[in-house]
Amino acid sequence: MKRMMIVDAYNQFIRGYIVDPSKNPNGSPIGGIRTFINILNKLTREVKPDLLVLVWDGKGGSKKRRSMNKSYKGGRKPPRTNWSQVGMADEEVMDNKVWQQMRVIEYFNQTPVIQFMEPLVEADDVISYVKSSPMFSEWQKVIVSADKDFIQLLDDKTILHRPIQKEYLNKNSIVEKFGIHPTNFALARAIVGDSSDNLPGVPRVGLETVSKRFSFLKEEKTYYLSDIIGECEKPENKQKVFSNIIDNQELIESNYNIMQLSSPMLSIQAKQGIDETFESYEPHYNQTEIRKLMLQDGVLTVATVDLEQRFNSIITSFSR
């Protein structure tokens, strides 16, 4: 079975940006570039993908969901770095972060990696669409992200790798760990809410409570809010948790519409563009240009052996 690795790229880029204090000879921070390359090098060694896809959040990507809930991702502060920004104004820090991210994209544009950054679209929606593409129905998909939102996408051929937590999750491990099947995970989280996205849930209800009170959610069958409400309305279910859920139906429905990835928020044009990118894919690898860019940025010491081997393998595979 062929394997595709789909990386939530900004999610991994920001890891390196936050922790790596490296600077080039000109004094510019380059930790985001260095660590992202190191992360990809390690991932390709472990996963050995036949195709590597990097998905970035598009400019204004949260706009559609914010139109549904103006508080979505509200109040988020810029990431705090573990390294000193002494001598850099706030504007310089932001400019440098954007430059590092764009530089990473430039690097991987010279490789057989496929990259997506759709305007007004979050990476989650593109990843969901790619994962479900009939083009790759027989491929194994490895989604790389720390984001729990992707748990809902897990199936017989899709797993989630969370590098920070050092775990690989499949649908069986999710049922074991949470007592909730990935098919019903978006519904469960809609009840609980997501503080990281500023989406409050039903008061005093966590995933453990949802799993305990609605044990049918562990089944490999899609359930809906109406099923949850039906259970809550049974005469024997008199605990406060059930009445709380009934009183917060609108909140749960709103959360679900924002959290669900089964119907990604992509225009027809965006879907066509993604399809065409895969259909016309012809892998290339300009190692000389990458070396030139890395020399300019002062990151030539970064480990790239596994990446280079994987790139050559992809080129060979698609040229057959």
C-alpha cells in the first residue's frame, strides 16, 4: 500500500519557531526554518512516504468560521518564543516570522513536495479534502499535526501522528482512549467545546462524561445531535448533565458546524484546483537551488540526508 504524509505545515513550523534560538551570521532568527527542516527530515525517516504534502493556512483562513461565530479563535496572542527578542521591535519580530515561513515554502517548492495554501481557507479543510480524495482511496494517509480536530478523519487507512506527544493514533486507539469513535468525535467535541479556538462547550461536561453518558458514540456509526437529545429526553435520564445539554442545543450545533471536517469549507474552484494539482503532478528536485537558498540563510548545517533520499525515491517512483 502506498503512503501519503499530509503535514499541517504551520502547526509544525511554529514548533521550531518558538523553541529554536538560532540566528544566521547577519543576526536574523532562523530557528523556524532550521527546526522545520529537521522535523521533516525525521518524519520522512519514520513514515517513509511515497508522496509528501504540506498544507498551510491561507490568508484570512479563519474568515468563514468567524462569520459563523465572531469569537472563533478570538483573543489569541502572538506565539511567545523561548528565545530572546531583545533589540527587535514587535514589527520586526512579525516580519521575521513571516519571512521564515515564506522561505520554508520557497525551499520545498524546489522539491517533489506538493504544497497548498488556499486563500480564505484553513489547512484543516484542505487536509480533509485531500484525505478523502477518491484519487488516493487505496493509499494509507498519515496526517501530521498536534491538532485533535483531525481525530474525526481517522479510518481504516488514515492515522494521525502527533510528534510533540510522540504518538500515532488510529481509529481503534481513539475508541480505547476516549470511548468515542472518530466518526462521532466532532459531535462529542461540539458538546465539550474547544478552549484553544475560544469555543465554549456545555458547562461541566468533558469528553469522559460524554463517553460515559452516551456510550453508543463508540460505535462505528454516525450519530447526530438529534440522537444525543433523544437520549437526554428519556425519562430515566434525570441527571443535570442531560438537562444542560438540552438547554445548550444551539451552542452544540454552532460548535459542530465550525468543528466538523466531513464537509470541508472549500469552494468548487478550490476543490478543482487541488484536484488539478494532483492530476498534473510531475515531481522535480532542484538540489542545487536549495543549497543556494540554505547558504544564503545560514542553515546549511541542518540534517537533510533522509529528506534527500526520500525526494530521490519519489522522483524514481513517479518516473516509472
